[in-house]
Amino acid sequence: MTSSNCDILIQGGGPVGLACAAWILQKFPEANITLLDRNSVNDDDLAQADSRGIALSHGSKLLLDTIHAWPKESAPIHRVHVSQAGRFGRALMTREELNQDALGHIIRYRDIHLTLRKALRALQTKSPNFTWEQIQNDAEESQIHAKCIVHAEGGLFKKQDWVESGRDYGQSALVGLVEVEKAEPHQAWERFTAEGPLAVLPSHYGANVLNLVWCGSPESSQHRLQLADAEFLHELQNEFGSRIGRFQKIQDRRLYELGLNYRKEITKDNEVWIGNAAQTLHPVAGQGLNLGLRDAFLLAEKLVGVFSGPRENQSPTDVQNALQEYAQSRKADRATTIGLTDFMARIFTSNLAPIVMARGLALSALQWLPPVKTALARQMMFGRR
Ligand SMILES: Cc1cc2nc3c(=O)[nH]c(=O)nc-3n(C[C@H](O)[C@H](O)[C@H](O)COP(=O)(O)OP(=O)(O)OC[C@H]3O[C@@H](n4cnc5c(N)ncnc54)[C@H](O)[C@@H]3O)c2cc1C
């Protein structure tokens, strides 16, 4: 461990930690930052890592473009079709209604991760006080003294070493890459089944190769993980129906446990938590990373404000005040995104007859009340400002 003092210590080199470092350095290349990363320094080791498809909003694209960190391999979504398996109620959202080039983009987690690493390396060449180190354990972290500590350790539900407020939905997501007969290009499908949401999303591999996110009980998800390919495809076809023809091939199946875990307070003294280290969400609304990138961007602005100014304005109280202002500025967006995601995760996993009925009505209302649909889509694309 070389550096033992710095202004800003960022713990965690996932997408959110990397993006935060990049936004700080882009605005203030002299920033004295240490980034501690559990990941290998070598990108090759990450190339086979997490390949799940992540939906990034147009708002996230605009943010990532500012640091040249938009992955080349992405699949735009032009339409989203939402329906309930075997029940009434459906809604269609299109990019034309919202006057946007795309409603969102599907990108593999590892491509987001690798592109951000590349963008940060490019900034590193012009940043004399930036240190990026790989660490193996917590003992190495404790040797560093920083004026401000940014926690971006992320993590998945049930794999985190902290549990605060939240909910266990008793659900897992089975993800994979599925090949179908005749998909509509650039169309995403979200179908609510008796066990939970089943999403079939575009991929950059071609119109008929789609990202699957199939939420169900941990037991059935585990069972589906172990099924032979042909049986798996048969079950999937039964749940999804025939709208995109026959499901022909499945690859790269993985399971993730799902739940909500969030901190009520995201700052304490000189420490601040962002991304999944602050809130871990159900993927039903595709909001976790989008919200985390907004955290990182706004925190970077705040920290540049403090550390690019005179040294006498960087006392522990100044840092603490800046973090409190940051926390205040994130309140509305966090509350709305966490609340909306939790609501959707619960309402779309319930089989109680009145809720099934209300769900059908809500989908129909979305379809027939364009202002409601536009407001919801805008929240998903840009968050609450
Ligand atoms: C099935 C599934 C589908 C999803 N789909 C979407 C979607 O469509 N849209 C969306 O916006 N979000 C989605 N998400 C959520 C998204 O994956 C997360 O919100 C996002 O990965 C959070 O990024 P992060 O950098 O905060 O954390 P992470 O991605 O967890 O990265 C944290 C990094 O920190 C490192 N680390 C951990 N501890 C330490 C330490 N002590 N010191 C140093 N480094 C450390 C880890 O190695 C890791 O690389 C989905 C999640 C799941 C599970």
C-alpha cells in the first residue's frame, strides 16, 4: 500500500465508483483521490465476468457520454410492451410518444464496467494525484486516511455485509441469453406472470437474440437453472406465449437473489454511500444502476466544489456540510425511485385477485392516459430532479 493520505478515498471499483472518480477527475484533474478496487487490474480477467443485460436509461447515456464511457455494444429499445400472462391489461410505450431516440438501452454489465475502466484510465494520464490500487482485504483499506470516504462497494442482495431497511421479496432472477424465431427489432417485453415479472429485452447480438430476466420463487428459479435446455425452453414458451415465435436456444443462465436493502442515512461524518452501497433494488423497473450513476454524478460535483477550492475551506466541518447538502439533494430522487421500484416489485408479484384486477386496470390506464404514461417514462429515464 503506497498512499496513506488522500483527500478522497473511493472504496469500490464497480460502475458507480469508477464513474464517480471519472467525473471528479474530468472537472478537476488535480484531485487527490485514491480508488481501492477489489477487481483485478487486468481487464482480461473481467472479460468473462457478469454478462447480464442491464437497461440503462437515456439519462444515463447522456451522463456517461460526458466521460466517453458509453459502450459500443448496446441495443436501443424503441418500444416496451407490458402485459399480464393470461389476464387482461396491457400497455405499449414507444419512443415516438416520448420524442426520444430510444426509451433505453440494453448493455452487458461487463461492457459497462470495462468501458468505464477504459475511460478512467484515459483520465488517469492527466491526473497526477490519482491513485488506483487493487486490494485483497479490508485491512488494506484501514491504512489510508482520507478527508472524505466514498463507499461504492456495491454488492448483490443477501451478499452485502450490511442490512438496514428493506424487503425480501422471496424472489430470484434467472438471467440468460435466449434465441427466438421472429422478434420485433428493438422491442422489449415485460410480462407479469403468476410468479413475477418476465422480461425479454433486445441485445446487440441481433434481433433474434434476447436478454432474458425471469423472476420467480427461489425454488422454481433454482429448478429452472438446472433444467436441460429443451425443457427450460419449453417452460419459458409456456409462460411467455408465442408472440415472438419459438424459443430456440438458451445460453449463460445465472441466478440472482432479489430484494430491497437501503440506508436511511447516506452520510455519516466524512463518509458517504452511493450506488448499491446506498440502495440495492429489485430489477423490475431497471433502476439500480441508473440511480447509482446519478448518485455518482451529483456527488462528484459536490466534491469538486469542496476540493478544488482553497485548502482552508476543506476542514472536517466543510466536508461534512458538503456531504449533508449532497444527501439532501438526493432525497427526492432516491425516495421516488426506491418507492416506485418497491411498489412495482410487490404489485407485480401478488396473486391476490383484487391486486390482479387493479394491475390490469393500471396497465389499461397507462395505455389510455398518455400524460400518466409519459410522466412514468420520464421518471424512469431521467429520475426525479
Ligand atoms: C438481475 C439483475 C438485473 C439488473 N438489471 C438492472 C437494470 O436493468 N438497470 C439498472 O439500472 N440496474 C440493474 N441492476 C442493478 C445494477 O446491477 C446495480 O445497481 C449496479 O451494479 C450497482 O453498481 P455499483 O458499482 O454500485 O455496485 P457493484 O456493481 O456491485 O460494484 C461494486 C464493486 O466494488 C467492489 N468491492 C466490493 N467491496 C469492496 C471493497 N471493500 N473495496 C474495494 N472494492 C470493493 C466489487 O468487487 C465490485 O466490483 C440489476 C441487478 C440485478 C441483480
